[in-house]
Amino acid sequence: MSKNHWDHLSLKHRIVYFINYASVFNDALSISDLCAKIGTSNRAQVDKELEELEREGLIVKNSTYVAVTDLKEKLEMKADKERLSGYLLDRRMKQIQYLASLPIIKFVGVSGSLAAGNPAENSVSKVDVDLFLIARQNTVWLVILLAAILRNFYFRFVNLPLCLNYIMEESDLLVYNQNFYTAHELRNMRPIVDKGVYTSLLETNKWSWEFFPELRAKAVNGQVRNEPVGFSVLGVLLFGFFTLLRCVKNFSLGPFRDLKLKFDPWRAYNLSRKSTAQGGYQLLVVEKFKKNMDRNFPAYQEDYMMEILFKDDLTEKIKSVDYDFSAIARSPKELRNTLRIYTKYD
């Protein structure tokens, strides 16, 4: 039995897929990080394969970074971007640690573009600090309400806003959209404060080990936590209250009409979790990853690998409508919001 999704591929093919993934976000890739991602300590062999790809005219590289040929300028920019990521994170570390000091929060990690060393401005020319939070049992909506207050009365006025865009409860740590994109998000995430749940997050999502074997070692002593607790009166009341605030903010009863207590991983708002509607950037990644492979590495494109890398239910829905975002989005507003966030990687 294959130990991971890459065992049947040559080293060169594995390298190509990871370089192509970086190109989805207009990014160069550290060669040392590339070695870690593909699970090899043989840097000399990786360098040999990269030299062959460079001779084929498929990539550009220097001693530290590698990228697809049309992102040559990113090679010189990548080191500065990584330093900028560290600087921007340091600027918000005090606020992050204050947030993490709340007893209802069990874990705070940085995800998104900063975690990947590729800070990108959003549609209003600000760089988001994306946070991944794990809350104590039955307290996720206390955290969400606090986040809403901070976002509307403080973070919206700063140039480096904290975005609490993924919050889950400690009783259910499973990521339901299990694919190459979400595995990357787990792998790239930088833990800032961990109160004993990070290893359980990785253990619960051991499917991600098939993409990144290195995560197995980080999950030592973790426990699987995938047993959502029953409804709590406080949780339901806070969920309803937040929905009411959304109705007032949007001058619409739509949020109440769309209110459901049954968990739906596609939805942004659930009783036990707050995430990104429709998988967030997953729509972008599925579409752009294949297009970039066809353009940059046509000789290395294997259709069956798309089935391996993106085989979750949401991806099947995306493919069934031929990447028609309007057929997936639940409302015109959600469609506009989904498409708007993609512009920073155009």
C-alpha cells in the first residue's frame, strides 16, 4: 500500500507539482522548503532535478528559490517578502498574544499569505493577518462575537487587520474539505500559542499526512477529536444573536432565513465553527492549479493526479458546474465576496 500520495511519482514529478502550486499564488518556493514538503533530505538530488527542469525551460531558479518561468522576478523578491512577513507578524504579536490569553481560547495560529511568506494586499490595499483559532467547548460564539466587535470598532481602522477567519471548537478538529489546498494550509500554519491541542489537530487530520509526511512526526501524542458536542443553550442563543446582528448590518432577513443548526462544512457560519464560505480560496486553487499545469508543465500533467489532489465533495461540486462560481455561491452577495478576495492573486 502506498504510504502517501506521492510514492508512485518520480522525484521530478513531485517537484513540479509543488512549484506549480506556488504559482497559483504568484509565488516562488524556497528550495529547502521544497525538500521538506516532498519529504526528502537529499538536497543534491533535488538540485539535480531542478537543473534538468531549468534546462527544459520550465523553471527559473537561483541558489535559494525556484519558480515557474513567468515569475522570474519573484526570485529576487521572495527573501524580502519573507522578511516582510516576519515584520508584519511582529507588529501584531502583542494583540495576538492578548487574544490568546483569554481562557476560552486554546490555540492561535497564523495562516494564509503571511504564514506562506507571501504577504499580499487585499482589495482595500491592506495585508490581512489571518488567524486560525481553536476555542474551548461551547465557547466558539463568544470568541466570534469578540472578533466581530474588534473587527468593526478597531481592526477596520488599522493597516494590518487581524482576521479571525477560521474558528473551531476543541471537540471537533476535523477539516472536512480534505485536499491539497487545505493540507497546505495546515502545513504552513505557524502556531503562536498552543494550550495542548495542536498535536490533536494534526492527529485528527491525519489525511493531511498523505500530502505532507512530515506532519506525522508533529502529531506525536495527539488525540483524535472528532465528536461534536450537543447543542448548548448558550451556544444557540449566541449563534442566534450574531445572526441578528448580521441581519441588522445587512438590512436583510437573509441570514435568519439561512440559519441552520445542522453542521454544513460549506457554510461560513455553523453552531460549532466559523470558517470561509465555499472553501475560501479552494475555488481559485482548483481552477488555477490545473490551468497552470497545462500552461507551465504540459508534459508532466497527469489527469488522475487532479483526482488525488482534489477529491473532496466541494471540489466535485466545483467540477460538476465547470468552475461556474455563480452556480455554487448561495447568493449574489456571497458570489461578489468570493470573487473579490481572489483579486490579490491575479
